[in-house]
Amino acid sequence: MKRNLYALLSLLVLASMVLAACGGGAETEPPAVSTEPAAPAATEPAATEPAAPVQSGIAVVTFVQQPTTLSPLYQTQWFSSITTQLWLKGLWSFDSDNNPVLEIAAELPTTENGGMSADGQTLTIKLRDDVLWSDGEPVTANDFVFTYEMFVSDKNVVSSTYPYADYVTSMEAPDDTTLVIHFNAPFAAWLTTLFNTGVLPEHVLRPVFEAEGTLDNAAWNTAPTVGVGPFVFTEWETDSHLIFEANPNWIRPAKLQQVFIRIADDAAQEVAILAGDTDIGTFLDWSQADAINSNGKAKFVTQPSGYDEGWFLNFDPETAHPAMQDVNVRKAIVLATDREKIVNDLLGGLTAVPATFWDSTPPYGNPDISPYPYDPTEAGSLLDAAGWVDSNGDGTRDKDGVELVLRYISNQRQLRKDVQAVVQQMWAQVGIGVELVNYGDDFFNSYADGGPIATGNYDIAEWSDVTSFPDPEQSSYWLCSQVVGPDNPDGGNWQGYCNPELDKLFDQQATETNPEARKELYYQIGQIMFDDVVWVGMWKDPDLWAVSNRLQGVKFSGASPFWNAHEWSISE
């Protein structure tokens, strides 16, 4: 028998727990990433009970990339999305063990409490009646309906319309504390995808939408005047910092007075961590573990989050190098890359190469698939057979007058630059040339904003990405209907890959409520993408943090990193 969706998601949450070990060091054990007991249903943290604390102290968080936006409508970048846990909560968050934690929702919908219909196609979500926007206005179900309308409106060029356009047929607010969501079929990933980056204030943004016909240019996107969470945005100085002050109107008042986010490069961040000048360091490298743990100012902390560093290959025949259309060339590119050496030399051998996009979201990584090995001889043979040979003796293969020089792009992160340099040397041994390009804050820009990935200005792009963790859903990246372009500028498929067989499997998994059957579907999905060389794993990439000894109460989450920011405190 098919199980109800809540039972499924409970199983998925439990099955997605992962343990990760951090690199050595002379310190005692790093702070535990979770002390919360596992719970079968969403609960509110104990911090809801005590009286409001006196706010004091400033926590300094370092970002090594500047957020591209604060609005959930346009977020495509991790640094943008993790800020929402500070100032823009949604229905629920996830704790350190990937259990749902109620935020604006009063309860998690189940078949038992009437929140989930028997056919799995209607969710009725009860909201708390005491949640206020930071300006004192009540948060109501209408705010969620408005958010849904803004995601699916063709007047807004959003980062992705998923899952709203794909699975939601309608959404309504029969009263201020009741939100009803209708699906076109049972939707397995609702818990991790609906309003997972917050809710929009209708009373602030509807007038903007009606006046301008879009929210694309709303000042609120980068300078939000209201929010809902333990902190409220107050300042953003480009390339310098963001400031979030304690929000007196949140249901769980923060212990801190302020969270100060400093924008710095990797080198400057490490100096600040070792000097004790930052309380949370982000996006660290495995190679930093020993130095941080032995310094005495902070501890190196890992948190499984489903992320894997990988290559996204361009399949668009209009924008990609012609060689990218040949699966054997794509396979040769991988065989010519010694990923194990990269992991050992640049990451201290502390992680591993994933074979599929789901290897870090157990149990959905296919155990029968192993990463392609390093085999430059076979790579050369495949290239020869595909007609790419060095006909002019310049050291780079060519075909029909076109040189095999690929555009390999990433952002400004030093580790990725180091990887690019190593890969350039490896590829040269088999006659593949490369143009290395590193973009700044525009790397993840949308199609409308001329982003290099979205507009196809690459052959191979490298970054770290994740499923709808702890759920495996991320189909919008590869659905044919999501291929981005002038006729579909808000599409989520920036690779231009279209495979009807894969579409069918993604559609099946989305409505499959049997956990074992859904897992088998992901095994098939992973096999197709592996065989077609659609995505190439570089290394498993759990979140790596540094936490200063003076910052107390931090419990990271892989799904909602700053979920318990209201509990953070400073101990001098």
C-alpha cells in the first residue's frame, strides 16, 4: 500500500542523516552539530517558552561571496539563500538532524490531523495567529498566496517557478490562519520545497507589483524594509557588509543584538578566523581544518548538507562547443581528469569523488555506479575515434577547422581556481585546450541579467550544488520544459539538456509515495545521467564551518543552516 506523504517524508528525513568527519587538529572535539533528539513530527524549539532575553552582543559572520539578492524570488546562490533564516522565515525549517521545526506553521499537515487529503493532492496548513512582520503587521495566509502568485506570474523573471508551476494547481486562504494548497498529483517533495526560502510581505510588495507590473526591480529585493524572523535587515554596503538587527516582533526573540556579515575573500577570512575576529567562517576548505583546530580561537565544524562539487556541462547546440554534443568526447574529458589526485592534493584526501548528483543525499545515490577512473589513454582513444586529432601539430586537437578548446568557468573562489589550473595541465596531456574564466558576483545571474551559465557562455561550469535536501528532488535542472532561453527566460535548466526518458522518470518520482520505489527511480535517473555524462562529480562537499570559541549555541543544519540563530549568544 502507498503510504501518506507525511510518513514518506519522515522516512526520507531519517534516511538522509549522514555523518561526516573533520580533519585532525590539537583541539578537543569540535562543537556537536546537533544535540536535538530525533522527532517523528515537527516541533517548536524550547526557546519558545522562556521570556524574551535581553539582547546583547554582535556575531560576526564572514561571507566569501557577496549575496546576489535577498529576495527568495531571485535567489540562485547559497550565500543569498542562507540569509533567509535570519530575517525571512517560511512555514518550517529543519534542525541539525533534518527534522522539521515549525516556524509560521502551527502544525505539520498529516492525514491524521486532516492536513493531508486522502488522495495526497490537497494540503491544508494551519498557521500561527501570533506571527508579525517586523513592522507589526500580522503574517497571514494571504502572504503565502501572494508569494505563490509572484513565483508563477509571467511578469516576474524569477530564478525558478518550481515547484509551483509544475505541481501546484491553485492556492487559497479561506481565512488568515489557513492555507490550502492543491496539487495536480501527489507531490512527494512538498515538505522541502514549499516556501523553503521564506514568504513575501503582501502589504509591502503588492502595491509595488501593481504599480510597476513586476517585482524584478523592487528596491525590497536588496533592501527589504520588513521581514519575519529573529533579525531584521538594516544595511547592505556593497563589497563590505550586511547588518541584521534583533527583531523585537519575532515569536522567538534573538539573544544577540546584531548579526554582522562581513564580505571578504578566502585569504582574508582565514586571517580573521585565526585572529578571532570572526565568529562564523563559511565555505571553508578541508585543508584549513588543522590550522583552525590547533589555533585555539575557533573550531572546524562539518555539517552534511547534500552538497557535491561538480561540473555542469553545456548541451545547447547554439552556445556550446560542437564537441560537447558527443557523449564520447564528454566521457573523454572526465577520463582525462584525475579527480582522486585533486581530492588528495587539494583537499587533503578528507572527502571522496561522487559518482552521481545524489551520492550525498542518501539513500538515493546508486551504489552500483562508481566514478569514471582516470584513464588518459582511453580518453585519447575516444577522442581519436570521434575525429578530434591534432592535424596541425599545435598540441591541441581539432576537427573540421575547429580547435578543441573548451571554456571552463567558475567563480572567484581560490580552490576552484587551483582546480582549474590543475585540470588545464591534465587536459593538455591528451590534447584538450582550455580557456579558464572566473566570474564575480554575476556568475549565478539569471538569463535576464546575462548570467554566464544561464546564457550558455561556457562549456563546463563548476560549482557546488544540492538537491532539495534532505529530499532528493532537483528535477528543474534537467527537465526539457525548464530549458532556459529567450522564450523561457526563467527556466531552471541552464545546461540545455533534454531527454524525454529522463523527464518521464522525474515525473514518476515526483508522485511516487513508496520510498523504495522512489529510490529505485533515482537509481535509474542517476544511471542515465552517468552514462550520458550530464553532471560530473568532483568531490563530496558537506558544509565546512569555523565557529569561534566565544559564540555559543550554534547548531548548523544541512537544509536550513542558520535555523537556530535566535539561540546564538556571545560569551566573552
